[in-house]
Amino acid sequence: MSKHRNKFIAVIDKAMADGNKMEPEDLLFLYKQVLYPSTICSPETFKALESFEARNDDVFLAGYPKSGTNWVGQILTDLVTTSAKHTENFNSLEDDDNDELEEFPYLEVGDAEKYQRMENLPSRRVIFTHLLPNNLPASVFKREAKILLLIRNPKDVATSFYHFSNALSPLPSYKTFDDFFTDFMKGKMPWGSYFDYVFEWSKHADRKNIMTITYEELKENRALGVKQISEFFELHLSDEEIQGVVDRSSFEAMKENSTSTHGALGSVLFRKGSVSDWKNFFSEDHNQKMDMIFEERLSGTKLGERLKYGVYCKP
Ligand code: A3P
């Protein structure tokens, strides 16, 4: 897991360097009414993405930014890589000289030629995305590729996003949490509104090829979560192998390894890794506003219920 990240780190380093040189107002651009970071996404790539051909054995991870996508992404990649070792023509993704088999794992990030290169990747491809379901290429739903949908309570997502935005040059900075909160509530975030995201994905949550998992339940019982994910994707791992994936995905293990897996992003990404850090940042007013919008937009929706707002978001 740790060696095969040279391209990932190169993309991050370039985005950081470019972000440092850009004017704050140029950091994000609008595409089909959603904001994205200009340093790593582009309209040309979005256009090219429309012709991306999903495979029915692709392993998708969908999650709004800051929901723990790097965490669950590591679990998925580790599960798939470990399972692939059972097959005859296993081509180790751990090989140092195997860089050409690496693409930045988020589908919508990169250059417009990436989707052609992805055709040469062996199955099963592990693909992450922050996109709304309607903005995914049509082939994803047509091929019925399996999707793991990751959601996290909105207050911890906002808290995590605030720190992430302020620490990284490619994203807008905020003087106060209150300033950030205002934009978060309006959906003026890279990849758009959290509430739109959960609302739109809720419409798909009943599909048989989609499994939903919450950050909070994975925190509660990682071993169970890893086993369920493995079963959903029909990956056949021994108990010992599953335990290895569980051990390698602890917050401590991932943080320790983060310089080799995530480069400059590592020290920022692996911040707290906990549930309820929002209590250190939300005022009474923030709580009221969040409670209200949650009630309006997400209560009664399938995913809104799964988030257990009453358990994780009440003071
Ligand atoms: P915090 O900022 O609250 O610490 P994403 O990968 O989607 O950007 O999400 C980042 C969040 O996932 C961060 O939350 C990060 O600490 C948390 N995270 C990363 N690895 C984790 C792990 N192994 N266990 C728990 N949380 C983890």
C-alpha cells in the first residue's frame, strides 16, 4: 500500500505549487452548477469523463469530501489487492516499477487522457469519486458496477473540511469557522453541497449494487465493516487476511504511513480521525442552523436516517 503512490504524490505536489501561485478567486471553477478545484479538475476532463467505460467488476467508492474517503479507499484497495494475490496472473501493485498502472484514484481528477489509459488497467479497478450520481458517466449505472457509498455526519464533515481548506493552498482559506460555515451551508464548496450530495445519493441507496456505510459505524467496529465490504464486493479473503486489512487501516497506522502514501497531504489529511470533534467548533447558532437544514433537506430520506443525526449531531 505504501510504495505505489508516486503519481498520487506528484499530483498533490503540483496542485500545492499551483495553488500557491493562484489568486483566491481562481481556485475553484463552476461546472454544471457545481464548484471544483481548478488545480486538479478541468472542464476538458469532465467532458472526456462522459465517455468513460465502467466495467461490471469495477469497485467504486463514492463519498462527499471529508467523509473518510481516503480511509475507506485504503481498505478497498487493500482488500482488492490482497484478494488478487489468489489469482494466477497476479501483477503486484506493490512493485516499485509498476507506476504505469497507477492513476489518481479519484475518477474526476486528472488529465483528459486518463480514461483512455484506464482502459489498460487490469480488473478489478478501484475507483473513488466525490461526484453526484447524476454527474457520473452513464456506464457506471448501466454496467451495474458495485458502489460502496460512504457517508459521515454533516457536523464532522464541516469541521474536517474547514481545517482541510485552511491547510491546503489549492482550496480557499477562511478567517473564521463562522465564515466557512456560511459557505458550507450555501453549498459553496468544492464538489458542491453536502445536503445535495446526501439527498441525491439517497435516491439510489436501495439499488442492489450499492452498499452504504457510515464513517461512524466503521469507527465503532472496523473489523465488522471491513468484513461486510469484502463480502459485498465478493472478495474472498481468509480471516487472517481480513485482520491484516483491519490492522493496516487504523488511524494510527495510516497516519504513521502517511508521508509515503499521501506525501505533503498526509500531515493535513490525518487530523483527528474521531467522531464529534464538531463540538469544539460549533456555536449554539451553528447547531440551530444545521439542525434546521438537516430537518428540511434530509430527515425522512434513506441516507438521512442512516446518519443517525440524533445520536451524532446533538450536543
Ligand atoms: P478529520 O479531519 O475529522 O480528522 P477524506 O479522506 O474523505 O478527505 O476524509 C478525511 C477524514 O477522514 C479526516 O477526518 C481524517 O482524519 C479521517 N480519517 C482518515 N483516515 C482515517 C482512519 N484510518 N480512521 C478514522 N478516520 C480517518
